[in-house]
Amino acid sequence: MHHQISYSAFQLRTSNTNPNQPRVDIAHIFPMSEPEDLAAYRETSEISEKTHDYGFLKRPCVDELFVHVGDVIEGYKDRWNLLEIGSPVYHGVRLDEATKKWRADYVELYSHSELLSFKVEPEPEPTPRTGAYPGPGKQSEDISPARAGQESSS
């Protein structure tokens, strides 16, 4: 079974000219998207929860999808154990007929080296400055060299 999906955004406008018969207009905010084959749809989400053989993906739209190791494409299943919270996952989506909920499908997992390349190195902590301003009414005893030169010339 092939599903097609398209998106529309509507705006609801009401008019209170006659409180007994409110007027309601529904208008497109954006033009409708072209229908696309759901089987060809792909996106990248991040692991938000993972257990032994299933987990949840946080989608770009902030929804969550169920994912199971059985939905991983052959050739990628050996990468399941590399996944950790925040790991990116490339996948499609399908409607689970039993639960009537969306879930990840045709899942492709990144290799160890690819996952490492996505990790962001934490920025180093700034080093404390010497001669920092001690506060109102206090004189600093630890004055930076640049500042010490300014004070001696005045």
C-alpha cells in the first residue's frame, strides 16, 4: 500500500458582526505542497531514547517516532549498538496499521567514523582574567600588566 502525503496550513478568521451567526472563513496561509510518495520520503532525526532493540527518534518538527532494530535496512543492522542519545538516524516514515501511529521505516544508520564526525567538540572553558574589576569601592591588588602601565603614567 502506497500512501501519499501533502501539507496545508490554514488560517481561521471569525467575524463578530452578528453574534448569533458568527462568520467563519478558512483561508490557505501558504499554497498546498505537492503530494509526494511517502515511500520515497526521508529525513534525519536524533535518538532521544534507546533500549536493547527499540527506541524513539526526535524529529526536526519535534515529534517523536518509534524505531525498532527490525526496521533497519540489511547492511546497517550491525550499527545499532553504536547508537546513543543524540545520534543522527536517516529514515523514512510509515503508519503502523496496528497502533495507528507513525513510526520510522527503512532506517539507515551511520558508521562509527561518521558518528564521530558529527560530534561537536565542547568549547574550552575561558581562562580567568587577572586584574578583573573587584567591584565598586574596592581596589584590585591583582592588576594586569597593561593596566599597571596606565596607572603609573597618570
